[in-house]
Amino acid sequence: MVNALLAHPHMPVAQRDARGCPLLHLAAMYGRSLVIRILLTRTRLDRNNRDHQGQTALGLAAAGDHTSALTALLPCPQSELNARDNLGRSTPAIALAPAHLCGLRIAAH
């Protein structure tokens, strides 16, 4: 389905939803690692784009405890691992927060 949508010549992959989340952010927020991989290989999306809260897709994957999404985003050399959101939290800080154990699982690999 995602491949078919991306094949459409007028598919606005950079479009944002009402909250300012681009498609890559939404995929990260919901842990859709396959969608993330397709977007990263088939488009030129900015991996460090930020939403209205200053979150990157990597930060949203960490906040949602989505290990597979983090694994899909981490190999990107352009990803800013220490990007900070509007509250000053870095992605590692979000991942290692007590409520989020995915950072520990990623660090263990």
C-alpha cells in the first residue's frame, strides 16, 4: 500500500497533519518500521525534521517505546542522535527514561 501511494506522482510525502507531524513522524510514533524503511529508501525526507514539539522521528519512536522503529531509523547517518525537543530532552534521555525501556534493549544489542 505504501509503495503504491509513493508511486503516485502527486503524493505529498512532506505534508504534515494538523499537529505538524510529517508522515515519517507518524510512522515512528506508531512503530511502523516497514513504512519507515520504505520512506527512507524511496523518498528524500529530512530525517531530522521536527514537529510542533521539537520532536524528531527518532525521538517519537523512543517516546513510544517502539524498538523496531528505532532500529529502522538508527542506521541513517543523517539522524541526529542528540537532537533536543522543545523541553530540552535528547533522544537518548527519552529512551532511557524510567517509563521507556526500549533504550535499554537497543543499548544491549
